[in-house]
Amino acid sequence: MPGPYYPTWYRACSSLSFALRLRLVSFSPVRAAAPSARSWAHTASIVTELIDCPALQAFRKRRTSKMIFKKNKSAEKADTILGRPLWLKTVGWVLVAVFLFLTVVGWYWSRMPDVFWVNQKVDGEKTVIGYATTDTLIRVAETLLDKPGGYLSNDVMLPGVFLDNIPNWEFGVLQQVRDMARVIRNDYSRSQSQSKEDVDVVVGEPKFFFDNDSWILPRTESQYRDAIAGFVKYRNRLAGVSEPQAQFYARADNLREWLAQVEKRLGSLSRRLGDSVATSVINTDLAGDPAAEANTSLGDSVDVRTSWFEIDDVFFEARGTVWALIHFFRAAEFDFAQVLADKNARASVRQIIREFEASLKPMTSPIVLNGGGFGLFANHSLVMANYIARANAAVINLRELLDQG
């Protein structure tokens, strides 16, 4: 029957212990006090024999082989981590650098342009009725195209294709540019409903209604620049730079037509912003008219909750709308100064502008928060809706004031 198995290190230690007992048994403690040269030589021979012990040699050999294996395994692992091909490391660092560069460029392009001051006089010298409104329309449209990053709504390249805040801001500005261009064509440049339309405005105004996200054939920017060129000709004719002379009629009824468009836009935006927390509203589509009918019937309660993915889209569209309206109201304050003074309504216009300016304060949060109305976190949509609703109330009052004759 075989005996128990003992590991190599145990057998080596046993051999060393047996050899020591065998070789040192002749040494006496009394004689060890003064060892002779022969004793030292005898001790050296014992140590040599112990080193050459077969069991110890086998243990050392086995131990050395294990250490070599571990060293080779560690070296292979280090080579796997650090010994990648040069092209692979180069590609990795290039991708990291490109990502950081696109992040910085995307942040820079996502900044909203500053509000500029409206030009009241032609070349700072003479005042021309209608010049402030037309020049402001042109400059707002040029800012839409020439801001940092250019026009982004139709981008198909990086990083513009991944940016959505500024494209929504652009759409808000574009809506107001279209409304102002249409009012100039239908009302400001015509004295009566049967009057002839201005030739340059007729060419320029439809260009602003081209598809806002066309990348090519034709590009959106080319159409909008053609529209700007038409209104530049109209502005120059207003200022007397070219012939024939253009007309701009700053009348109360014309101003009311534009205010009616603004009232509808602001009312819609305030409702959409408020829907960030509202889940449903009472259906008031036919309220106030017992004989009114609709092609479809809705229930008493209508679901209006804004999708979580669209909250920031509505918010930045509202900021773009307000940004454009600040300039147009300042221009109206100059061109319709006599009308507003006659109605004692300049204070109303200034209050509207102040509400708009307050809504454009810089955001300190990196994202649009959508907390509950009375919750722990802020709700940027409700704050924006509050300013727009107050401005819309002032617009309604101003329009009613101009209606009184």
C-alpha cells in the first residue's frame, strides 16, 4: 500500500533536517567554544553537501520554473495592453481629438446671438418712415444665416446634424420673419386693399416660405438670401437711394394686422410651454358660440401633455420667437411713433419689450429642466410661458387700444 503524498518543499525540508542532525552530531558544545581551521573546513563541506542535496535541487528547479512561467505570462499581458500596433493607437488618439474638437465646436455653435440695436435713421442722418422695420427684418434674417455655424436646420455634417436646440431657435425666428415679410407685402407697403403690391417685396416675400431644411437643389440658404436681396432693394428705394420710390404706410390699422399675428403666435407658444406639466385640459374649442360646429368631435377632456423629448424643442423655439420680436417691436416703436403717441401707447410697447428681455436671460443650467409646478426642481418651460403670457396680454391690450379709433 503506497504511503501518503508529500509535496516537494516538504520533502526538501525533511532532507535538510536529517542531514543537519547527521553531520553535526559530532560537534560538542564544549569544543565549539574555540573552533579550529579543520572545524571550519568541515562545516563548509557540510554546507556544500546540503546545497547539492537532490531534494533541494528538485525544489529549486520546480520553484524556478514556476517563476519563469509567471514572468512570461505577465510579459504577454503587458504586451497585449501596451504593445498594440502603432496605427491602432494613432487612430484611437485621433478619434478622441476629433470628438473633443466637435464637442467644443458644437457648444460654440449652440450659443444664441446677442440682441442688436435697431437702426432708426438712414446712415445715421435722416429719418425715413418704414426704414427701421425693413432694415430690422433684413438684419434678423442675415443673423439667422450668418451667426456662428451658419444656418443649421438643414445640416447633414458633424456636429450640426446632432444639434437640435439652435435649429428650433432658428425656426422660431423664421416664423416671425415670415409673418413680418407677409405683413409688409399685404399691409405696410399698400395704402388700400385694391392697391398694387411692391414689385421687390412680391419677389422677396415668397422666398422666406421655402422649405426650412432643404440641403441641396436648391439650398435653403440660397432661397433666403434671394428674399433678403428683394427686401434690400425695397429698403433702398424707401431711403431714396434708388428709383422708383417705395412706400411704407405707418397706420394704426396696419399695425393691428401685425399685432394680430403676434397674438396668435404667442398664445400658441404659451399653451405649448404650459403643456410641459399639464396632462389634460377642458375642451373649449366651441365655447361661447352655441351654433358653432366642428368637423370632428372631441371629449370634454383633451390630453395635451408635451412629450419629454420635445420639451427643449418648444422651449428654444419660444426663445427664437421672442428674440426676433424684441427687434420688431423696437422697430415699430420708431416707425409707428406718431400712431403710438396719439394713442398714448408707447408705454405698452416698452412693457412688451421688457417682458421679452426678461425671458431671454442666460440659462445657468446646462439642460432644460422640467420639474413640477411646485416641485423641488425648476421648470424652465413654465417660467418662459409666464413671460410670454404677460407679453401676450399686453399685445392684446395694445391691439384693443388701437381698435378704438
